[in-house]
Amino acid sequence: MTSTEPGENTERSGPESVASDGLGRQGIQSVETAMRVLLALEDGGGALSLSAIAQASGMQPSKVHRYLVSLGRIGLTSQDPASGLYDFGAAMRRMGAEALRRTNEVAVAGGHATRLRDRTGHSVNLAVWGDRGPIVVSWAYGTRPLPLTVRVGATLPLLTSSVGQVFLAHLPESLTDEVLRGERRGKEADWTDERLAATRAQVREQGHVVTHSGVIPGIISVAAPVFAAGDPLPLALSVVLPESVGTPDHLAEVTGELHTTVAEASRELGHLA
């Protein structure tokens, strides 16, 4: 039995190049094989060696390598030049962020984010939890100019961003531990176990997080969780404003609007507080 690999100049359609789903519909076998490589990367939870991907996908390393070359050319995978390890590429991250944006929870929360922006005049972003931390999936620009904005698809820090601390407080520690260990490395004196526990408790008690210059200098960010029925992973909604307008009274007003918004969004998503 022969197989058709990416890059081969052939017009053949045989058992290996054409796949049937049992319903009389034919597909492309090589596409399904490439998906096995991508699923191996997903299941690995981080960058993997060629041999690890081959073992996880049940294919020979030489065959996996050819697929990784083709997937790399279109940006679905990438290889670290120093370590030689493979991971998802830029195109895959963009598609992942777009897929998340199109889910119902993100769409519903995104509509509330836009209305929050309209009421406050400040930029509002929405984030979901990814395998490497919080991922920004939408950004509603406000009327107040900011020195810098975080692009959609960017991963925010867990410890120093308001959004990150929302996830730190509300996600199971088993989900955040790997990211947390990476961010704490070399900073254990600043982020002791006691400080982490106190941060989690404060966020849960207040229902929101406020950070000053946590990610971007001169910026205040206020974040709170949005919950959906039956989904243990919350979304995080945050309002971003210049420190120059962040007086105590105005910050309290913005925080109140944020609490109202996340409560309404959570109710719409079927969450019973």
C-alpha cells in the first residue's frame, strides 16, 4: 500500500490518498494525517521533539518530519531554532483565537464588552484561558487614547495583569500551575505562597482586580470574571484606562459598571450566581 505525502508530484487517488467516512463521502487522507500531527502537539501541552510527536501520533519520525515541514511553511507549526522543538505556529494561534471568538460565550460576552465601552468611553478587552495563559480574543477601543494596546491573540501574564489574576483566582490550580511555575521562576521572593494565597482570596472576595501599570506603564486595568452555565472556565472582562483619569471616584464608577456588565453577561449565559 502506498501513501501520498506532501510535496510529492502525483495525481494518484488511492486508498491512502482518499479517505472515506463510511457514509459514501470521500476526503483527503493527507489532511487527516496532518491533523494527527497537530493533535499530538495539542495533547503534549507544550513544545515537543520530533520523536515525541511521532510516538504520540503513531507515525514514523521521517513521515512526521515531512508533515511538519509542510505545516511549518503555512504557519501552522514552528520550530525553535535553538532547541529544535516543535510547537504551534502563528497561523494556528490566529485561527485558535478566531475560533474562540466565534463561540457563543465569547460572542455574548463580546456584545456586553462593547456596550460597557460605550457607557464608560474606555477600552474594554475580553480574554479566555489558553494553554499558556490568558488570551485576548477581542478589544473594543474606547475614546480615551492609550500609549499602547494589546493585540488580539496576545497572551497576558498570569501574575501582573488584572485578567491574569482573575484566572489565577477562579481556575483550578491544576490548570494554572504550569504557567504559574514559569512566571514565578526567579521571582519566588516577590511571589511567595502566602502572597499567592492572599491574592486569590482578595480577588474572590472583591469580585474584581485592579492593576496599575501591570502590563503597560501608565495604564489602569480593572478585570472581573464572566461565568457560563456548565462551564468551569470563566471568561475575563477588563476595562483599560489611562492613569491620568483614574481618580478614586471615577475608578469606583468604572468598577461598578464592570460588575453590572459581568453579572448581566453571566446571567445571559445561564450562570446562576
